[in-house]
Amino acid sequence: MQERLGLVDGFDVLFCLVFGCIENGSQLACLAALGAFPPRNRRLFLRLLQESVKADQEQTGDISMIKFLKEDREVIVADGANLRQKALENGVDIYTFMGKMMNCGGYGQCGTCIVEIEEGMENLSPRTDVENRKLKKKPDTYRLACQTLVNGPVSVNTKP
């Protein structure tokens, strides 16, 4: 891996640690490991990490990228990850003011975690019966984040 990325001394161990966290879907552990990098090296590391993950994704298909358009943020997740959970873990606000106070915690009962899928609808799990009931008057591109599993790259608009 070190030869492939051309990393300098000490980066290879941290890279493996952070990349392992991403493969397991633990964004919080990834951020903790990233904190071990000196600030001047974090951007370089993140760029190298993204390049590596994109290359691995093309080869294996077991890692996905969620792009939150309004927040201009990309999140790397394992296939099968819950969209709501990964958004909240990475500080992406998917709720309106009322939704913050009245959400059901991800059980599909309230309908407050509505997102719009701009690209990659084919990379999501099919709509559930709960979604069909809650979103019957909404466009087909609207999904409940709590009911949506990500299986490939998607672009998401929060709070449509």
C-alpha cells in the first residue's frame, strides 16, 4: 500500500488504521485516527485516502460514497450503510426545526428525515412500505433517510 500511494514515513501505519476504520463503517474511529496527523499533513492524507478509496471501490464495489450537495460534503461508507445514521455520524443535518424536536429516532414513523436523491437512485435499497405510505404525494426521488440503505455512490439533497 505504501508504494502505491507514495506515503512518507509514519503515514503508512496511520493510513492503514484510518482506512480500516472506513472499511468497517466507523467514521468516528476514522476521525479519531485522523487527529493523530499534524494539521499540515491532513489535507494531503485526506486527498490520498479519497483517491485510494475510489480506486478500491472501482475494483471491489464494497465501499460507497455519499455526497451531500447542500453541505458540500462527501462521506465514505461501507455498502449497506443506513443513510440517516451516516449523515448524523458525520454532522450532516437532515432535519428541519420541527424534525429535530419531533423525530422518531430512525424507525420510519414520523417522516421528518426526507431527503431528495439527485444521482444514484439505482444504488439504494428499494422503497419500503413505510416510505410508500409516508411519501405517496412526493416525487419518486424523495426517500426517508432512516429507511434507505446505500449500496453505491449517491448524491443527496437534505431538507428538500
